[in-house]
Amino acid sequence: MNKAIYPGSFDPATYGHIDIIRRSAAIFDELTVSVLDNMRKTSLFSVDERVNILKELTKEFDNVRVASYSGLLADYCKSVGAHVIIRGLRAVTDFDYELQMAQTNRILSDAGVDTVFLTTDLRYAYLSSSTVREVAGFGGDISEFVPPYVAKLTYAKFGKNL
Ligand code: ADP
């Protein structure tokens, strides 16, 4: 079975993430969307909240699971028997960091894990979770960025009932 991991912060999940999930779920037998539990990074949503949001957004996909992980991604992949990491590329600005991470994970996994990049759908090339947080914080319209369910939860974090 061809298993892949799609790791990230997903704080919160956007239409860009959902697009990458849909496309990679069509390529691999099983896809696990994995929320990084990074204690050094402050986040808007807790890890459990992010996992629950992703579960709701991916419930239509039979071969997609959602989980969280902490520690080294290469170790996590090994522990769940995945040989592929999925990452999305939006622009050249993503490339340097992603290339470095892909090479590091390949070395740390003894060439047991490869990273597969999907280029963003052009509709979402500008989109990031930080933009969503920033716009929502000012009460701006995030309906083009995230599904209504995520928008409601995001506004609530800022004490807004929009
Ligand atoms: P991280 O903090 O690990 O970068 P993110 O949640 O920001 O986590 O992103 C997870 C993955 O999804 C990354 O590979 C990122 O490039 C990709 N991604 C984020 N936004 C988009 C988008 N709009 N289109 C395509 N890929 C995206």
C-alpha cells in the first residue's frame, strides 16, 4: 500500500490545503494529514481543534485520515510506515525552505522517505493560514480563503460573531 503523509500547521486549514489533500488522495492509497504539535510555536487553534477541523473537512474522502505528531517528521513517517511526504509549493519563496527540509528528511530517514511536491492551484497561490488569521483578526472577509465552518470558528477566536 502506498501511504503518504501531508504534514503542516494547518492553523487553520484553508481552501489551498483542501485542494492539496483532494489531489494527493487521488494519487496515493492512503493519506494521513498530520498536524504538527510544535510547542515552540504559538498557534490560534490548539492541536486538537486543528485535527477536528481537518476531520470535518475531509470526511468525504474514504482514504484520508487525520492525526497529530510531534518530534522528527522522518521518525513519524517510519512509525506509521509512510514513504512519502506531501508538500504544497506556492511560489519560489517556498522553494528554498522546502528543498532543505526534503533533503534533510531524506537523510534522516536513510533515504526511506521522499518528498513529493504538488504545485498550488493558481486560485490559491496567494493563500496562507497567516493571511487568514490576520484578515479575520481585523474582521475582514475570509470567505474566499476558508470554508464557512472554518470561518465561523476563526472569527470566534477573535471574539467576532460574523
Ligand atoms: P507549515 O507551517 O508546515 O508550512 P502550513 O499549514 O502553512 O504548514 O502548510 C502546510 C503545507 O501546505 C505546506 O507544504 C504548504 O506549502 C502547503 N500550503 C499552504 N497553503 C497552500 C496553498 N494556498 N496552496 C498550496 N499549498 C499550500
